[in-house]
Amino acid sequence: MKQIYFFNEGNRDMRTLLGGKGANLAEMTQLGLPVPSGFTITTEVCHAFQANHGELPAGLMTELKASLIELEKRADKKFNDPENPLLVSVRSGAPISMPGMMDTILNLGLNDQTVQGLAKLTNNERFAWDCYRRLIQMFGNVVFQIPEQRFEKELSAVKADRHATSDLDLTTDDLKEIVKRYHNVYLEEINRPFPQSATEQLTEAISAVFTSWNNDRAIVYRELHHISETLGTAVNVQMMAFGNSGDDSGTGVAFSRSPVTGENRLFGEFLKNAQGEDVVSGVRTPKPIQELADEEPEIYEQFRAITEQLEQHYHDMQDVEFTIEHGKLFLLQTRDGKRTPKAAVKVAVDQVKEGLINKEQALLRIDPEQISQLLHPEFTAEQLKTKDVLATGLPASPGAASGEIQITAAAAKAANDAGHKVVLVRQDTSPEDISGMIASSAIVTSRGGMTSHAAVVARGMGTCGVVGCAALNVSEEDQCVYVGDQKLPVGTVISVDGTTGNLYVGEIEADSAAHDENLQQILDWAKEAGEVAVYANADTPADFEQALRFEAAGIGLTRTEHMFFAPERLIEMRRLIVAKTAEDRKPALAALKEMQTEDFKALYRLAEGKTVTVRLLDPPLHEFLPHDEKELNETAADLQVPVEDLRKRVVALKEVNPMLGLRGSRLAVTMPDVYAMQVDAIISAAFALQDEHILVKPHIMLPLIASKIEMEVLRNRISDQIDAACEEVGRELHYQVGTMIELPRACIEADGIAENADFFSFGTNDLTQLTFGYSRDDIGQFLPAYLEKGLLPADPFNTLDQTGVGELMEMAVTRGREEKHSLPIGVCGEVGGDPSSMQFFDRIGIDYVSCSPFRVPVALLASAQAAL
Ligand code: ADP
Ligand code: MG
Ligand code: MG
């Protein structure tokens, strides 16, 4: 088995074996781009290493030795050669990009002798010692887990001693002093010296990269992004290009388009006379790449042309790392760039227009969940008018949020666990902070640029973020953040606007997202491509308007009970429930009918002929009754009935298990006039709209139907009522009467029920509750334990349980359509908006899903992806 591939032996299709970084370095080499020579040790070696309990597999050494000889030949330098030393970087790279998660070692091959050779060779002693001190520091940290701060402490001490403000102020002698101190750190911390042999450095580094596959932050990252543990990482060994060789050198990172807005122009940063992590670590604040155009126009143009070539080649926006050594450009990495949801839709739409990709590729490229972030709130100009800006940083990740200040990842996580909304404010962030960043509603740093760790991670998570906010001074010692002479103690609530980079003191309520043309375009394409239509669950005209803006096909579920909780309605509802006879109920019913008619008119008017599915009253009646003594007294007074009478009624309606009690269509059996009133209101509303020449398609849905006979009786009653009303005034009305399928029994007798149903709509919430026997309201008691022990793959109320509940659904679809070939079937439970269930819905022949308005775009895209 071949364990090592030179870059010119691989290509981009080999990412499973070579990792993403290695495969793309190979591809760029094949394209003839200036990539420093090197080779990749495969992910298979990582597997062998793990299986071998952390020992490099036999045979690797022989292959490694041969590869080194070949690399020496290509570089015309030699490992351990004091005159002309070969220096390399050792870089991890998994098949799926895991930014910042694994560790990289630069300048490997330097030791007390070769550092002098490098100095002589480059005629730059300071540079050589700077490389050496970086190597010792990175190597100690990555290979021996010596804490970063141990080295930082020595560095700071020397800097303070020499009154140096920046690393660049340090002289050669200062650097030599630092190296001396670093050597001592090894002796103090691990009781052994820094290894002088380049070969030993290399094998130790390779083992460390393989080991780092299982470090804590890599594990957290993989969990967060659902990346398999079994992939493993490759190791890339590559000749160094030196960005720290002087003012004609530098290093940087750039995207071929803006990863924030999607705008089609080079976006990135660079630092002169710097190496590797200097740019992304946020330790020095880099310059915008456009300044390179002024300073080094030829190199800028060469680089710009290469990013364009890479985009054309990969058919996607690229994120490119580069280094300039004495005016010569080298490429060190390319990958598909991570981007904000806003940028994702813009880039996809633009690239279709440019002919780079087709519509299908555009639709497949956007993560449906990402779209939901696009719809996330912003602070409006109106809200900000009265606010003073506290400070401004770089707008690294859009969105808007408020929360209390926390200044460490651990405190952020703890505060969030305690139920607080948190804004994590730090000087900069590093991969160790990942769990605190996940727990935060917003992330703010005082240092670093648009490609700093904080910025990249915030964008990836869709969390709003502001970086490089230099006015902030974070003090762990004083447990506060200073802004000028203003002191904000930990716990102070601030608001973060990731779109402008502004910070504000205090809470600001965020407003729903503004219109995005590119999203609209994507939704239009999705609608054409999708086979499962998307309707909205909407109880109010405002909900429905929102849903229509998101291209909902109509209303799949209006829960009429939600219309009864407004105070002026609740009292009539209570009057109705308290009444003893049908006669006594009449005045309340008349009042309610009036209000319901107006509700339905408003929805029908907005629908302009689209389907509006109204579900008749579903919940147990006692939900409408007073819950405590105070409310009881007030209600009795309002209704002008004796308190005792009301109390008796409340007691009489009390049920041991209301969710399995007098609710849904059972209400129609015991109290027929309630549903009759609702149907009456639907008829009146429909007739009124007909008078306005607006098309109406009322769909009436019966909840909680269990059997064929129940459906038959209730359906006929509704049809008779509507037909009689139509006949009386000589009109026609195109209506449908269907049912929710939400009891396991209904799935079994779906054929019988279908005889009298014009449509089915799965109520997956109740169906899941009743199939598992899990009370929706009490699942919190045991769900976490089930998830943790692996007894459930996911919360079945969020992600459809395909093997159990899904099987029942499939049975109901088959049986229902045996009876009625073209029976329309939908899903209106919570999982209707879950992208991961969409493929299943598509497969079993679901015609439409219905979900909350903000999930509509997500479901539209998921539907298109399921069909493609
Ligand atoms: P990550 O996966 O964290 O991005 P990389 O392996 O890309 O880590 O290395 C981090 C940085 O180190 C790169 O962006 C680059 O600036 C620098 N680097 C890596 N290899 C080399 C090399 N051969 N020459 C110069 N710089 C290098
Ligand atoms: Mg990199
Ligand atoms: Mg239900």
C-alpha cells in the first residue's frame, strides 16, 4: 500500500485519501500554479496509527525516507544540512475542512546549527532566529502540549525588557535570548530538550498531527458539524515559503468573492513580513488585500488572476492562502469558501447568471438551515435612532442580538446553561473557545480581522459577530470590559449589530429580516424544482402575510382555537362553555360566529384563491376556563353567574388525561353546535368574498378522527350544512372536507376514512405522541437521557421517526390512495419544516407540507433538494 503521495501524483478527487488540503494542493500543482513542493501522508496511515495505539505503522519510515530524499532533490536543500537546510511545514488536513481545529508546525528542520546556516544563506540573521523561535514555540505546543502562555510569558518578558511594542521591534539578540529561554521552558515543563534532529522533529510532528485528530476541540467541532469520527486526517509535509523574510514578503488569506455579502470582488487580508498564523490568529491586525494592489500591483494582479482561475476550475467561490517570499508568490491552500447565508444565496444566483453553474447546482449548494439564518432579525433604523453607538468594529457575521457580557468561554457557557443570553467579548478567540462560542448569541473581539478565528467561526455558525473592535479593552483581572473610561462589568447587557459592526449598551429588540432579492430568486427556482408543495401554518393574517412573502402555496393549517384566546373572545367562549342548554349557548355562539367570520374573511382575502385549510376546534374545553381562584371570581362577575356554578362547571370539565379526553372531533359529537357555528362562519365569509369577486376555496379539516364511521357522520353533517346554505341563496361553493391523520387507528383504517375525506393531513405531533406514547409536554423528563444513551437518534418531535411513525404514515398513504387514487395528502406537524425528513415525505408520496411561516423557505429548498 502506497502511504505517501507527492503533490504532483494526486488530484482533487482524492480527498478521502489525501484530505481536502492535500487533494487541493495536488490539484493546484497539476494546474501549474506556484505551490511549494511537498507530499501527503494518507488518511489510511492515520487509521493504522489509531489502530496501532499511537505508533506509526511499519513501512512508513522507509517510504518517508525515500520521499525526503526526493523532496531534498526538488528543493536543492538537505535536512539537517547546516549549510543549506531544508525546512518544511507539517500540516494536517482532513477530508472535510475543519478550520483551525488541527495544528500546523512551521519551519521544521531548524536546530541550533541549521539556524546559523539559514542566517548565512539568507544573509538575514534576524529572520533565521525568528523562524527558529516560532518553531520551538509551535512544536512545544503541538507535540508536547506545553501551554502557549508559557512561551508567551517569556516573549512578553523580553519585549517588556527591551521596551518593544511589537514582535517586529525585537532585534536578533532579543530573538536569541528568547530561543534560550524557550529551550529552558522545555527543560522545566517536560524535562527534556527540544529535539535537534530534523528527522526526529518530523516523525514527532507527524504523530502529533495524527494524535490531534482526537483532541477535544476537534471532537467538539466534529460533533457540531456532524462529521464522522472515522474519516481521519492526512499529513502534508511541504517546503517552507518564507513570508517573514522582509518587507518584500508577507502572507495572507483571500476569498475570490466576499464571504460576507457575496459581492464579486477579491476579499481578504495580508500582513507584511509575517508568517502563517499571524494573519488568522488576530495577534496583529492585518491590512485589506486591496492595499496590496497599491503596494505590489504585479503580485496583486497575478494573485487575482489565479483566484479567478481557481473559481472557474472549482465552479465555486474559493478561500485561498498565500505567501510572498522576496516578491515571489506561493499558494498554500485553496478550498470552497465558507460564507454567510446572505453571501451563499448571492454567490449561487450570480454564478448561475455568469454561467458558471446551473440552477440545480445552485439549489443543491445552499444548506436549507442556512436559509433560516438569513431570515434572522436585524435592528431597524427606527430602533437605532435613539441609541448611541458604544463602539464599532468590523462587521464579521451579520445578524443582531443582545445579551449579557461574558469574557471567557467557560463563563459564557455557564451563563447560557443558566438560561441567560450571552455576548462573548474577548480580545481574540481560539479553537479552545468553541463551546463558549456555540453558547453565545453574539461574539465580539477587540483584535483581529475579517478572517480571524472569531470571524470565521461566527459566520460558520450563523452567529452574529463583530471583530477587531479596538476601542474595547477586555480585562479578565477586573472582570469587565473598558470602553475609554466607561466600565462595563461582566453581566452588563449589550446589543451587537453584526451587519454594521456597531455595539450598543442595553437590550434592543431585533426586527425580522429585510427582503433579499437573491433569496427570492432561489425560492422561485426551488418552487419549480420541488415536488412537495409548501403551505404555511397560519392563524392570523400577519402570519399568513409573512408566509406569502416567503412564497407559501396557501394555508395548510389554521388552528381556530388560537383565535379564541383574545380577551374579548375568551369571555364569549367561556359564556358558551358555562351555558347548560343549547338554547343558552345561542347568544355566545352568535357573538363568536361574528368574530370568526371576520377572521376567515381576512385570511380568504389575503389568499386570493389559494387554499386556506381551517381546522375546527381541537383542544379540550377546559383550556379556556379560569385556572385559579382569582380568575374564577373575575370570570363569574363578567359572566354574571354565581361563582359556585362556575366552579362546578370547571370541576365537571376537568379530565384526568385531557390530551386523550374530550377534544377534537369528539367535541362535535357532544356539542354539535360549536362546529356548526364555525362552518357557518366559513360559509358567511366565503359568500362575502364572492360578493367582492374574490375566489375562495375553503378547506375544512376535522381533527383527531379515529374511524371511518366518525368521519362519515361528521363529514355528512358539514356537507349537508354547506349544501343547504348554498341552496337557500342559490350559490355554489367549491369546498373540501378532509381530516387530520393523527391517531394510529386512523392510519390503519385510512381506506375507510378516505371514503369520506377529500384530503388527509398528517398531524405528526399527535401521531408521534400517540405512537410512542410520549407525552409531548413531558418528554423533557426523559428525552435527554434517551439521546445521551443513544436510545433515540433525535427528538422525534423535531425529526420524523421514519421507522415507526413514518411506517404508519406510509401505510395510511397506501391505504388512503387504494380507496381514492388521487387523494391529496399533506403533513402539518412540526416536522413539516424539517429538511432532513423531506426526502422521506417525497418518497412516500406526500403532496405538501405545512409549517410555520419562517420555515417555509427552508422547506421549499429542502423540497427542491429532495427532488434533484
Ligand atoms: P489550517 O488548516 O489551520 O489553515 P494550515 O496547514 O493551512 O493550517 O497552516 C496554517 C498557515 O501556516 C497557512 O495559512 C500558511 O500561512 C502557513 N503555512 C503552512 N505551510 C506553509 C509553508 N509550506 N510555507 C509557508 N507558510 C506555510
Ligand atoms: Mg489553512
Ligand atoms: Mg393534533
